[in-house]
Amino acid sequence: MEWNITGGRPVYVQLVEQLELALVTGTFPPGSKIPPVRELAADAGVNPNTMQRALQELESRGLLQAQRTAGRTVTADADALKALRHKRASALAETFLQQMKALGLDRTETEELLRQTAGEE
């Protein structure tokens, strides 16, 4: 997994976001085992306690499950992962629409741009 931790935002928040993305894109498929905390932390170049906190956040959201002797696994709940994907896609769409509005494009112009970019015209 490629990590991209930047300054200006809390590391913990960035870890949660990047782990969520890994879950919805299938980097860690449903039911799969997540690497140990220390391994993930070393790969990301962060403190293991920070990585532990991010993983616990995902557990509290029902996206990861912890088994004391077997480590953590991704939820097998397809609906939970689908809801997360939808939430992230909605946030991206909202940001995109705000940026188009800031550029002075109205709804029709934005829809036309999307159709052109998608190759539908």
C-alpha cells in the first residue's frame, strides 16, 4: 500500500482516510487480514500508536474486526463497505461541484463538461 502523509493535517486523520480508501478499492478485500500495526506504521513512516488509533477508529465504525489471536480483518459486510464508498464518492462530488461553481460554471455547463470528459459526445 502506498502512503501519502503530508503536513498541515493531522496524521491520524490522513491514516483513517487512506485506510478507508484501501478498503473500498479492494486493496484489503472483505474478510482479508490486515497487516500488524507495527508493519503498517513502518510502511507509512508513522508512530505505531498513531496507526493503532486509526485502526481502532475503523473498528469503531464496523469496518475492521479484531480477533485477539488472529489480528484484524476487514468486515465481510458488503453493505458497510458500499456505504463507505458512497460516502467518499459523495464528498468528492461535492468538492468537484464547489470548484466548478467557483470557476463560474453552472449546472448545465458542468454536466456538459462531464459528458465530454467521459467521451459521451
